[in-house]
Amino acid sequence: MSQRLKAAGSRIAQAIPVIIGVVAVSFVLTRALPGDPAAYFAGPAADEASIAQIREALGLDKPLMVQFFSYAGDLLQGDLGNSISSGRPVLSDLAARLPASLELTLMALLISCVVAIPLGVLAATRPGSWVDHLCRVLVTAGVSLPTFFTGIVLIYVFYYLLGVAPPPLGRLDFLYLEPDRVTGFYLIDAALAGDGETFMAALRQLVLPSVTLALFTLAPIARMTRASMLTALSADFVRTARAAGLRRGTILYGYAFRNALLPVVTTLGMVFSFTLGANVLVEKVFAWPGIGSYAVEALVVSDYAAVQGFVLAMALLFVALNLAIDLAYAMIDPRIGFDAR
């Protein structure tokens, strides 16, 4: 255990220069965005003197290096600044919106794994069959169809035509009150409060956006599962197991699938990190109050603090995700070791 903790600490130490680089690059790039946050904050009727006064109050009249070191000093104290669009601390905005994006992304990945992994295994064990062709069709459709188009089609069919889905108006219908905040995940908070009605209402709101995102994320997972299983099934150890007369289920799941899991876990990590920040189209279609839509709204008005806070949060999540993948590797195959990568 101590060795693993030491390796985890080493990985975190290695990530510190990366995070510093992310902070510096995001700071420079946000200043290169078109638009003036002081002009936005002042309003369309403000004159040049008022805009200059607001720019001075926001500290935007100082040299870039002075602004950067001031921002870095605030970061070390846990202060991400205030958002000019919401008027609240960026840290509070991210804490309020991140659980919504995480709940949507995790539900989508759960649906993707339930569908894509068994489908990829079946396609690899039955090449050329209808299951293999179905896997190819789903992979092609998932990659080709834009998420906003899929979401609009699902809304049209299940809400407008069939009337079985709730209106796409966020995480909870206006008839229900938000559960007492414990984790920020409505499903978990409603379950902890023993409120089954709110739980089912939150689940109904979550179904369509998570299915929309799952149709996009299952494509790389199914493709990688199929390719990894094909490679594992053609390996020498599988041929040896077959020659030894082991049962088909033992060979398939005890040997081939376990070895095929490693690239699948890597793909899951990449898909999760990409989807968490790139699901803004789904959030917009379903009025989902996540961090993706928050970042886009901040970009539109050149909200420097909000954009930088979003980028920093994604970088920290990516570091944590890499540590989780390392732990998963060691659990799947102890021969690899936690510090082998």
C-alpha cells in the first residue's frame, strides 16, 4: 500500500508542471480572444471613460505579466476569481455545475459500456455474422451523426410524437423541488433523502440526454473492444488454452477478455475526459446546466476568469483520471504494477 501511495504521489508531482503550463497557456489564450469583458460589463450604452474605469477596476489595464502573477497568486489561495457574467465566484459556479455534467457523462458511459462491450465481444467471436455487421453499423452511426441532431430526433420522437419523455428543460421538471444537496448528483441525493418521486423525475430527465451522448460514446468503446478481443483471441496463450481443452467460457472471459480490457479501459478514460468537456451540444439541446455550456457562455462574453477556471478544472480532472486508470490497470493485471506506465 505504501508503495502505491508513493507512486501516486510521484504521478501527482509529475502532473504539477503540466498544470502550471495549462494555467499559463489558458491565461494567454483567453487574453487573445476577441472582445472586451470591460465593455460587456459596462453595457452597450457606456462611454469610453466608463469602460476604461471598469477595465481599471478589473485589473485589465495592467501589463500581462502583472496580471498573470496576480492571477497565479490568487490560485495558490484557492481563488479562481469572479465571473463577470454570473457575478459569482468561479469556484462556486463550477461546484454547482460540475455534478450535472458528471452525472450526465457517467450515465452515458454506463449505457455505452452495457451496450458496447458485450456487442464488441460478440462481434469479435462471430466475425462476419449479423452481430458483427450490427456493431459496424452502430459504430459508423455513432461517429457520423452529430450529437445535437441525435438529441433533436430523440426529442421529436419520444417527447413530441409519443409523449413518453418529459420536456427537455434541464435536470428536473419545474413541478419538483431539487433534493437537498449532498453530492450534487440528483439521483444520489434523492436516493439518500428517500424521495423516490424526485428520483424517478430526475431519472426521466436524464434518459434522453444520456442516451444521446451514449450513442456517440459507444462507437469508440465498441470498436476498441472488438479489435482488442480479435487480437487476444488470436494470441498464443488462447491457442494453448484451447489445446489444453479448457471450456470456451473460461477461455473467452478468463483469458481473452481480461487481456482485452486494458486498451478498453484506456479508451474509456479518453472518452470520459473528452466527453465531459465536449458535451456542450447535448447540454444546449436539453437545457442541461453543465460546465460545457458554462464555458461556451463565458467564451462568448470573454469572461476570462470563468474560462480559465473551466480549463484548470478539466486539467485537474484529467490528472485524477490518469491516476484512476493506473489503479484500474493494476487491478485488471497485477503483473503490470501501478508504476509500470
